Amino acid sequence: MNNKIFFFSFMAIWVLLIILNFIIPNKEFSEQENRPLAKLPYFTFEKLVDGKYVSQMDDYINDHFIFRNEFIKTKSFLEKSIGKDENNDVYIGKNGYLFEKKILSKADYDNIDNVINSVNNFVDKINSKVYFMLVPNSISIYSDKLPKNAVTYDQNEIIDYFYQMLDDKIVKIDTRESLYKNKSRYIYFKTDHHMTSLGALITYNEFRKSMGKDNLLEKDYTIKTVTNEFLGTLDSKAQVVNQEKDRIDIYENIYNTNLDSVYYDGKISNSLYNEEYLSKKDKYSYFLNSNNAKVIINTKNKNGKKLLVIKDSYAHIMAQFMCNDYEQIILLDPRYYKASISDYIKNNDFSEILFIYNVSNIITDISIRGLR
């Protein structure tokens, strides 16, 4: 009798959850995970035969299952209580650090070669001085904080291979030594894949060094904490219970405050920052107003110098230091900017062109392969 009661109770709950899944409207974006959710796939016989339809439907069901966030948190809590050191493809490291769990596939290695070829072909089309900065992620600098027996790939090998294969005309900026020297400091967020402002300063100084300039110094900035409540993309995936929150600082001086103007895909501001994001989950979008195809920063540094940055979001937190050296900074993101960048360069007189990418992103980003 007890078995029957348990069975029918379980089935009733299961049926209720299925009904609620159909009744409750689906969301298009998960603020908790800071990503778009899978859409209901369109059925075709061809997609069914090649397996794409089943795979897309599986993603859709997983993304829209009711109480999904609560389930992930409960799963994380239970696994942590039994000593498991990963959740939802995120390693739970020492001292509150979270790291992306990733093993490279053949497609990833093929993409690296395609990116290198694309950049080399692109540089052949232009006459400007080109710099390339491939920045390691925290998993490389803080590998000693990884859980025992964690399986990952060697980012040093990726950077070495990338720089070996890039055209000799390109100036390769290696940030690893400086980052290793400062690893005891707060240079990466613990819950997010980005660098902190201090890490960005150290990294940007390597670009300055490649041009024969002295380092920008912390003492020349007013350091301001804008939030102590940041939980980033890695936390969004792992949702670790009682996770230590990150702090976001900005470095202010006469060059990066009271800017002449900043254009964000048509929106006009006079600031590098959007304070609205500090009250949202995606607090990193405070820098440069999230992702835009094109950002144009006009500073009061009237030296006539212009910098073009072709980048991913690692460049966003670095823009505050670029203002020290340039009258105008233009940032293009190939994920969203679809016009010809080489034509844009030909129509403008840039002092330098700087690529900024992080290793984890460049492995999978196919947009840079479309450079033209």
C-alpha cells in the first residue's frame, strides 16, 4: 500500500511539473546565467535524420524546465557537501576561484588555425602597424588553485603556437610574465572569466611597453570601488552556495573622466560606464555599456592619436587606460560588426591597431574568421 501511495504521488508531481512547463511562459534570456535561452526548434525531416532536431529539442527542454535555477543550486549544494569539486562544467577551486572546465576538440584546434589564417590574410590587406594581445585566463595563471585531478588544456601551448604562426609583421604582446609576477594580487575575478581593473592595467602596460613607453602607475589614479556584489558568468553556471562575491574597481584620472563623447552603436554618452548594470546580474556590462558592434571614445587628450581595437569583451575593462594615450579610441567587435574592417582602416588614419582576445574565447569564436 505504501509503495502505491509513493508511486502515485510521484507520478502526480511529475505530471504537474509537465503541465506547468507548458502553462508558464518561456523566457528568452536568463539573467541568472547571463545568456539567451534555447528557442523551440523548427521541425524538418532533414534535421530529424541528422540528429540536429533531437539535440536542439534537448537544449530547449533543459533551458526551460521549471525550477531549473533551483535545481542547479540544489545539485551544487549536494555535490559540494559530498566533496565534489565541479558543477555544470565549472571547477570549484581553492580560495573561492571558479574555473571553466573545457577539453579541446579537433574542431577547436581547427578553429585556432582558421583564426590565425584569417588574421594573417587580414593584415596583408592593410598598411598599419598591428599589435596582437592574446591574454591567458585565470585558469592558466592560477592553475595551482584547481581541484586535484582537474582535466584542462594548456593555455601556454595555445599562446605559443598562436604567436609562432602569426605573421612576422604583427607585434605579439605576451602578458604572461607580468601576470604571473602579480598573481598574489586581485588581477582576475573569482566568479567571472574576465580580468579586474588591476589585471587590465598590468596587461595594458605590456602594450605600452611594446611601443617603448613607461608603465602607467596605480598611484596616478583614484581607485574607486563601484560594487562588492558581483557574481559573474562562472558563478551563473555553477551557482555555488555561499560563493564569495567579487569587487569591481575603476581607476579614474583626468583622461578617462568627463570625456568629450562616447558613442555606443548610436547611443551617446560621456562616460565609459553605465551604472544601470550595477543593479543587474550582469555587472561586468557596466564597462562600455555591454557588447556593441562599434564604440567610439573621444577623450580630452588632444594629441591627435587614434587607436583601433579589434576585440572581445576583455578590452572593455581596459578602455579606461587607453584614454591616457589616445585622443580617439574605436573598438570593433567582429561578433556584431559585419562591415569591412579593412575598408574602415583605409578610410581612417589610425596610429595603431590592436587585437585584444582572451584564450578561452578565441578558441571557439568563429566571428574573427570573417575578418575582411
